[in-house]
Amino acid sequence: MAIKLIDILLEGMSKNKVQDIIDKVFPKIIQDRGTGRQGVPKIKLHHDIYARLSGDPEATGEESETSKAEWEHETNTIWLYYPNIKNEEELIKTILHEFEHTHQDPKKNEKYREQGYDDNPYEIAARNAEKKWKRYIYIK
């Protein structure tokens, strides 16, 4: 796999390092938590949420430097915006958070969003899932 210049220039962990960690910990997370409602989600990497959503590889926006991940229920894909993930702990927490969403009902989430991020029961569950990150840090 060739390393692109954008991978070198962007901060955070390299795309290859992120993928290595995913390959190591995600199977164990699935083993511990089971599959999501739609089966095992795909995990895909991208450098920017706006570039991905717009199709313009150079697009950026106000959340370009802060968006770490999202679960897209229509395709059952966890998107990781790897330049914004600073270390292995943050990556594992992010995967656990988004994987928790794969176990939740997307229709209910639309209703829960009205309560705001802090009071959304699905987001509370996802933040709680992050607390288990240490189980996965030393997996070889």
C-alpha cells in the first residue's frame, strides 16, 4: 500500500498505524460485544469528513480538525478520520464508541438527538463503552 503525501502532512497517527491497530483490536471487540444490529460493520479510513461527504478530496470545514469518527447506518460503516486521532488510546475509545452505535436503533437515535448530545441515551451508552478501552491496549 503506497503512502500518500496527505498521510505524511496531516497530524495524528498515520493511516497505516491506524489500520494496524484496527486489525489488532477490532476482532477482539467483535468477539467481546458480538455483531451490531446489521452484522459486523466495515471500518473505513478517511482524511476529512467534508472531503468524504462532498466527494471533493480537498474540501474542509469547521469540523475538519475535530471530527474523529461516525457510524453511517445506511452502509453499516464506521468512518474514522485518522488525522484527528492522536494515539492508540483515542483510537480504541473511538472504535468502541462507534461500535456501540451499531448496536442501537437508528430511528430511535433521531428522536434522542432532540435531547442534545449530553443527554442522548445512545451517546451516554457510547461514552460508557469507551471506558473499556484498556481491555484492548495490549492485544498483540
